[in-house]
Amino acid sequence: MFAGVMMIACVSTPAIAALPQGAKAPDFKLSAALGGKPFNFSLGDTRRKGPVVLYFFPAAFTKGCTIEAHMFAEATDDFKALGATVVGVTAGAVDRVAEFSKSECRDKFAVAADPGAKVAAQYETVMKLPNQTLSERTSFVIAPDGKILLSYTDMNPQEHIAKAMAAVRAWKAKHS
């Protein structure tokens, strides 16, 4: 019963609209993990190598976030084939994202910890609940020049991967 109540609260609590397509993506550096191994993630450094699929999610090891991580893990090789890097960001602790990157992200992509949702706030994708601030489930595709190619917010994880893949493919078609 509590999970259903929480989901209703998440869906009915509107966030500020996320940064829109066409906006400049704020660069950031966060502590992250890939395959359980910690490292320092830099959006600026990563996007210079190709598009970045940056997705914010509310909390590691919750049902929707685990489903989304599994789906992104399954699609990571396809994103890599198009030259894109996937990274998840959540308002959590580094040790928690290290475990999540290993088990739920299946060692396929990095997850960064955003304590206090400070980076999420820069992307205008913050969800405030009575006792905590989380990142809303929002996916961005960011071009190497820093321009946002996709901005998509939906608490249901199902469409995030398809929309991100379409944006990366469209970018790739223009830059091949």
C-alpha cells in the first residue's frame, strides 16, 4: 500500500519543467561508479567523445529505477555503437550507486551520486517530497557541443530508452 501511495505522490507532485530541447546543458563533475568501481565523472569530458544519454532517476533499488536501469543496461551496447555514452544520476550516496552500478546496471554504464540533488536542480528536474529531495525521472540526450537534443520527463520508465535512442540516431544521421 505504501508504495502505491508513494507513486501517487511522485506523479502528482509536479516539478519545475526540465531544461528544454535546444538549451545548453550545464557541465558538472560528480562521484560515480561503473561496475562497482568509483571514479570521477565529468560531463564536459564525456560529451567531447560523443553524445551523452544522461538520465536522472529518483532512488537506487526502487522498482521503477531498477526496471529503468535494466532497460538502459540492455541498450548500452546499441548506444555505444552509435558513439553515445549512458550515465545515470541519482540523489544518493556514492557507496549506494557503486552497488547499483554493479547489480542493476549490470556493469554496463556509470551511475553518479548527486547528494542533495544539486545537479538535478541545474537541470530543473527536482522532485520535492515531504522529507527529501529527489531527482525526477528525466532523460536528456546531450550533443558533444553541449546542446540538449532530448528532454523527456515521465515517472514511467518504459519510453525513456526508445526516446533517447531515437534522439541519438537522429544526431548520428546528421553527423555521419
